Amino acid sequence: MDTGFGSPLIAGIELGGTKCVCVLASGPDDIRDEVRLPTTTPEETLDAIRAVLERWAAGPGFAAIGIASFGPVELDPRAPKYGHITETTKLAWRWADLNMLHRGFGVPVGLDTDVNGAALAEGRWGAARGLDSHAYATVGTGIGVGLVINGRTVRGLGHPEVGHLKVGRLPGDAWPGVCACHGDCVEGLASGPAVEARAGRPGGELTPDDPAWDMVVHALGGMLHNVVLTACPQRILIGGGVADGQPWLFERLRASLVESLAGYGVAGAIAADIDAFVQPPGLGAMAGPMGAVAVGLDTLR
């Protein structure tokens, strides 16, 4: 199905931990419909998304479905639990079956993580266009990192869960963190819930000099350090509610990364253009929804 914009129409589903965004689009400049739904129970949420897809199928139609979901999610089509949420910290969603969303529509279906999808979208339409390799990090209710290497998202036995890396702690800091699985992983130390638990109020109410941000910067800086030295991206984009609400955070994260790398390896090249190396996503808040569209488009290659 051609849209007249040169790309087929995709039913994109961004399944997030707090909300879901359904978009019928061929790209960010051609969005035909957008529906936002709260993420509640698997049954209620997936039924509501399915109803949106059925309405679109009966109307304008779509050439493919793209699903970009919070994880962990089983992405191996050969696995018995392909398309299922696996051992997530969102306990009610463990082993939820996402396949019910697309059964019966008779179109190709793409599935990836929400952050991988956003990374794909940034490479296709956003701030990573023209790059071979880049990373997209979201810092919000949870923390995740999507990795694109040579134009493809990274996956193997599973998919990257960079937000659950363990990083060095600030000297003397023994706060246990909030991650239900790992305690003081990056998500447990620097996510929105972690900031609120540590400071006693949401991050949006904190001043930039509040000491709670020191832990956030240190943990995220450690995460960026590890991403640079393992995935070797040409750029790292950072979105999500915590980052979006604190634009000054970018300067501190850039400084933290340069200091942490300590001149090693590619550190000189990164430091020379650090504002470009670590920056907000070009698509802004639409990186996630457009990620689902990008996942759908990739199934039509």
C-alpha cells in the first residue's frame, strides 16, 4: 500500500511501561492517526491496541505492523516464546503474549524493543542520519539503550539491557537503588523512580544543584562510558522523561563521559565534538512512536 509519500503505510505500536502510542504513518511527516493508551494490565492494554488495529484495517489499511515494546522481550522467531515479554520487572507483564496483536491481519510484522525502534527511527529520520552506528538511550520510568551497528539493531541470545548494567558507585554512597532485580544497576540509581525515591519528590521538582543529581550523573556517565567502549557508536542520543525535563543534564553528562574516558582510545575524538556526540534525539518525543513505524518498514526490505 503506497501512501503517496513514497513509503508504505505502517501500523506502529510503541508499547511502553506507562503508556502505549499507536500511530498509522509512513514517517514523521505523514501521520494519519495517533492513539495514546495507558499501560494497565496485559489483557486490557493489548485488547485496546487490537481494537485500534482492527479499526485501521477496516479503514485505510496498512502494509505492515511494527511493534516496539519494553522488555525484556523474546525476539528470536525460532524460540517457543517468541513475541512474549519475558522476565520483566513489570511483574504483571511477565510472559504476556504480544502475538495476539497481529494475528489475522495477513501483513508482515516486525518486533523489536522500544529503544531499538527509537534508534532505528533516529537513523532513518532523526539525529543519526548518515551514521553507520549509533545508540539511543531513554532515561525515564526505566532506562534502556538501543544499539544500531551497520544499520541493524543488536541482538543475539537476547537483546542488550544496558540500563541494567552495574556501574561504579560514588565514594561513600551505599543507597541500595530501586531496581526490583538488581538494586543499584543504572536503572535502579538514575531512573525517574530512583530520583524520586532518593530525593523524596519527583525530579521535575528538584533544582539543578540538588545533590540527588550527582548520583544520576555518575550512574549515567558510567553507562555512557561502557557503551562507548563496547558498542563504539558514532553518536549517543538521550531521550526520555528525565532527560527531556532537565536539559542542563546534557552538559554534566558530557563532562562526566569525557572525564571517565580519561583520554583513552577514541576519547580525544569524542571530546573534540562532545556536543554532537551526546545530544537529544532529533525526533524528540516522537522517536518512540516512529521507532515502531521504522520496525514495520524494516520488515518490507
